[in-house]
Amino acid sequence: MTSRREFLRNTTLAGGAVALGATPDLLAARGLASPPGVSPDPLPRAPAPASRALAILVLGGTRFLGPHTVQAMLDRGHTVTLFNRGRTHAELFPGVEKLIGDRNGDLRSLEGREWDAVVDIPATNPEWVRLSAGLLKDAARNYLHVSTLSVYSDTSVEGIDEESPVFRPEDVEVPEGEELPYGLAKALAEDEARAAFGDRAIIVRPGLIVGPLDNTDRFTYWPARIDRGGEVLAPSDGSEPAQIIDARDLAAFIVHLVETRTAGTFNAVGPESPMSMEEMLYGIRAVTTGPIDFTWVPWAFLEAQGVRPWSEIPVWVPETPGMVGFSRFSNARALAAGLTFRPLAETARDTLEWHHSRPAEEREAMRAGLSPERERELLRLWHAQNR
């Protein structure tokens, strides 16, 4: 394990950093030269326009994945109409048509209109999807619903694919008057989209969506923490898998499915090749400049200290019974349909830049991850136990 870590560290900080997407200026900041053939400060390429411009209705579109998806549509030359309550980030996309309404029943502004496709991003209530898909079933060719990998009812096995069982009402006891559990609600929302659009429905099931604009901090914690430098508490031995998807890659996939009218259900999760937590953390390390020392702490110790995976240790879930498949979902169908991924270091770099642009109170009170005080205490206890 020691030699493997040394290999990861050395290759990631030099040539490996470029393979992960670190730009030459980031390498220069670390005192590392650009490899031959890598141009200094390469400019991003503008997206090529679509072969046919579409009229697309976006339900939501104002939070995290929404703005990335709308921008991807505009970059491809499509005409976008936004439908939402007009209360969140109303200043976004001033040149885009905006219809005001409410998913709880006020869909009047959608009546009598037609679009090539509908993209439903924020729906967590199956009733919302029933109303909107039912109204629009003859007004659009396709209805794309952004669902979640949380619909799967059994994460005890590896390689969960789109045919694996999902939550059904008979599987979950919901007390009267309480909200449906998230996984069941999204599974029922999928049913409503299929009921209205049949084989024209497109269901996209992402895993952990990451990147700029994600203020849940479920991935942002790691670039921010590693950038801060010093001794970093890392989980277990680093061998557990990490599956994430950049919101911009997910947005591009959504637009691609709509453009190609590729119906069906897709696990939109990455990366293309399996990635461990160790590889993810060292990949993020490639775009920071401060001295870092990772201390790998076993799950048994963290569990004894009441540390919560996923929330206090973001991205990571220990491979305990029942959770072996949690970060080992199959993405084969999505890859075959055109899902692609940008380099990890690009995601880490852009997330870090966005994080530094946030208000100070948001940067200092992150919504996921260990607080600096909690991390220091855990490291102190771990070192005392293993002195």
C-alpha cells in the first residue's frame, strides 16, 4: 500500500496531473514543467452547434444542474423556455422565455404550446410529474425526467444496472400523512413519466452530482479541504470506490439524449473506469499547491467515534453488508448512449475556483464534511491510540 500511494502521489503531481486535466499554469504553480506537446494555457473550445435546433421546455432550471443544462442547450443553438415559480435566481438567462406557474397545480402557462422536448429537472413529487407529463404528452416528442440512483432497492450487490429492482409502494411502509421516502418518490415519478409518454420517455438516473454551483458541499468539501493543506483525515485505506458525475457532463448527456431522441433509462454515473477514494483524493491534490499529508483512518475507529459516512466523510460509504454496490453501479448503457466525462482535475479546479467565489459565511460553514475542530480532534485521538 505504501509503494502504491507513493506511485499515485508522484505520478499525479507531475505527468499524471496533466492526464487528469491539470493545466500547465497549475503545474507551473507547483514548480513542474509542462510535458512536451502540451500547449501553454490551452483555450476551451466552443461547443459545436446541433445539426437541428430544437425548442425545449425546461421545468425548473434555476438551481445547480438546471443552469448547467440550460447553458448547454443554448450553447448548442436550441431555443429554451423555462417554467418555474420565478422566485429563485430569476436574473438568470435574461434572453430566455420564462413562463410562471407552480408544479402543484398551476400549469396554465403551458397550455396550448408545443415543444420538441421537455426536460424535467427538479421533480421529487410524483404528483408533479403526473400533472406536467399528463398535460404535455401531446405537446412534445420526448419527456426527460432526471431521477436518481436512489430508486434502487438493493445495494448489496455490484453492477446494479437499469433492470435491477427499484422501490415499490409495497416495499416501503409510509405512515399516513408523511412524505414518501426519496427513493420511492423518485421511482413513482419515473412511473408517471412513462405512463404519459410511453416509449418516448427518457429517464436519467445520476449518482452524486458534483462541480461548480453545488452548495450541498458533498464533493466541494474535498477540494476545499485539500486546498487548505496540512494533515487531512482520509477514510479507511482508500480502496473503496468513488462514483461521481460533473453536473456539466450530466447536462451534456441530457442534451445529447434529447437531440438524438434516445429514449430509455440510463444510469448516469462515472467515471468511465473505476476510481477509488485514494485515486480521487490524489487527483484533487494535483490542482492544489499547499503541503498535504493524508492520514488514512480505519472505518472501525471512525464508527466508534460516531462519524457519519457520506455526510461527514463526503462521497465515501464503507463497504458494509448491504452497501457493497452503493458506489459500484453499472454505467454501460449510458456510455453506449454517449455519456462522456471531463478530467477529474478539471472538475476539482473549477469547483475550487467557484468555492472561493462564494460568500465568506458559506465557505466557513460548509454543509457537508468534518469541521476543522472535529477533524483535529479525531486525528488527535487516532494518533494517541496508535502512538
